[in-house]
Amino acid sequence: MLELLFLLLPVAAAYGWFMGRNSVRNENRQEQEQFSRQYVTGLHLLLSDQPDKAVDLFIELLDVDSDTLETHWALGKLFRRRGELDRAIKIHQNLTSRPTISEQDRRQAMFELGLDYLAAGIYDRAEEMLLALQSDKQFREACQRHLLELYESTHEWDKAIKVALKLMRYDRSAELLVAQLYCELAERQNDTEHAEKYYLKARQHDPDCVRAALALGRMWYNQGLYRKAQKMLVGILDEDAEFISEALPLIRACYDELQDLGGLIQFLHQCVKSAHSTSAAVMLSEMIARENGIEAAEQFVQNTLLENPTMKGFHKLMDFHIRAADVGKARDSLKMLQRMVQQQMQQRPKYRCRHCGFSGSTLYWHCPSCRTWGEIKPIIGLDGE
């Protein structure tokens, strides 16, 4: 009996192995059949013009493991790029909750989820994600740049400045950005004392910050500090000559208050010579007309146009021609032509972004198109200065 038992043990073991294998095969077959049914369902949804439900079903079919992780990353980024932010958030939330992925992959999923929230305008959650990842060297700089984007969108300029100051450790050009952010902070102050303090801080970070120079010049002029305002505004010619046309009306007002006509004429000649400023030439031509007559002013504008032809200069030349012309058809024709030129000038943009080409009639310090700072400047050439 005992011998028979020993003989039957291998048979029992073989039978157990066979049944176990058969059971695994049955489970695999059932899983495969279930997967196939879901896959076919997805195809039906796709073919019946229900792609949203089809995509969601296909996402559920992808188990998160080392083989499919890259697929999840790619799908999440694709959805975010296409503006399908709910799906991108769903994918990345799913990844962060998976116990099977590594800690580094979990942090990557948190970072991607933060970008999803940022794109969706869910700023509080985006800020929470990005702040939590700042301690990780791999994500630190990227998180700070996206936090800066977030604070710019929410106009939290004090927070934006703190982040930009940290970015200066990696990128010294961020100092120019800090200056613009201080200007934004200054514009939101209710008293001139605090506004002046922030504008001066902007000039500390960027000594050539024209935005701060224009604001300080205007502030000091209104306070009766004409000499101080004049010095600040005249310096724009050396800091960024393309902006001198923006400062000229206030510069002239300062010279008038200081009763320094000779100094103004000398400065305008310098603007025409070094910056080829049409606005300065137009202003100077009026002074020449008062002192030396219309003919001398006409000659001056003509010489200026030969070196720097602009619509603005031509419009002024026609003005002098009209003044000198006798009453009659010729004068009427000149007036009509001048009106046409003026209408053309009014339709043309005055400013253009040097980064993306955005143009308009308003000076923005933060480009509405490409979101860069300090790249919009007055147009130079036939339609501008």
C-alpha cells in the first residue's frame, strides 16, 4: 500500500501542475477576451464619431508599468498641447497615485500635473505642485520659471520678484526682468514715495531701464523738480535712443520750465544727429521756422528726409509747403494730400515687438503675444522714426 502511494505521488503532482497551468491559461484567456472586447468597444466608439469616449477607454486599457510609462507621458503632453486639459490632468493624477512607479517618476508626474493646472488656470493647485518640487534640483529651475509665469498671470508682482531674484543664480539676464517687475509693482502704489522707491530699485537692477526713467521723469516734473527730471530723461538718448521720441514732450517741458531754449535746441540737434529722430527734427523745425522763417525750416526738413525718409517727416514738410503756398488750388491740393498722409499714419502701428513681431498703437512693456518683457519699441523707418 505504501509503495502504491509513492507511485501515485508523481502522478498527483503532474495532475496538479497540469490543472494549475490550465487554470492560468483560462485566466489569461479570460483577461485577453476582456481586453479584446474593450478594444473592440473602443474601435466602435471611434468609428461612431465618439472619439472622446474611445480615448478614455484606451487610456484605461494601458496599465502603468515600465513598458507603458513613456506612453502615458506622451499622451499627457499631447492632450495638454491640444488644450484637452481634463484628460491631461486625469492621466497625470493617475500616475501620481500609482504605488508601482518610482519616486522620481512620481515627481515627474507631479511636475506635469502642475503644468496642466497652470494651463487650465487652476493657479492655486499649480502653485502648490510647483512649490513642492522646488527642493528637487532636477525640477528647481523649471519650477521657478513656471512659478514666475503663474505670478505674472495673477499679477502677484512681489512674489514674482522673489522668484526672479532666485532665477538670477542661473541666468544673469533675469536681472532685466526684475527691473520690469519692480516697475509693475511701482505702478500699483497709491503714493508717490513708494512708487519712486520701486522705480529706483528697477534702475538699480537695470541702469538702462527706460520704463523707470520715463516714470521717474514724469513724477519729478509733477513735483516741480525740473532739473532732476531733465537729467533723468535726457539720459534716455544714451540708454536706448529708440525711446527718445517717447520722452521728447516732457523733455521740452522741463527745458521750458528752466527757461533754457538754447539747451533744448542743442539737445534736439544731438537727437537728430545721433539717433536720426524724426520727432526731434519736427520739433526743431518749428523753432527754426520761428527764428529763421518757413523757407529755412523747409530746407532743414528736406535735408533730414534725405538722410532718414519717414512719413512723419514728409507730413511736416507738406505743412511748411502749405504755409508758404498762396491761396488757391495748389494749396487746397496740398492740404488734401496732407490729410491722406495723416490718415495713413494713423492707421499704421507705432510699436513693434522685436521678439515676435507683434505690432500696435499702444506701448506695452509686456508683449501680449509672446509674453516677453521690454521687447516692444517704437518702430524705426518709413512708418516710424
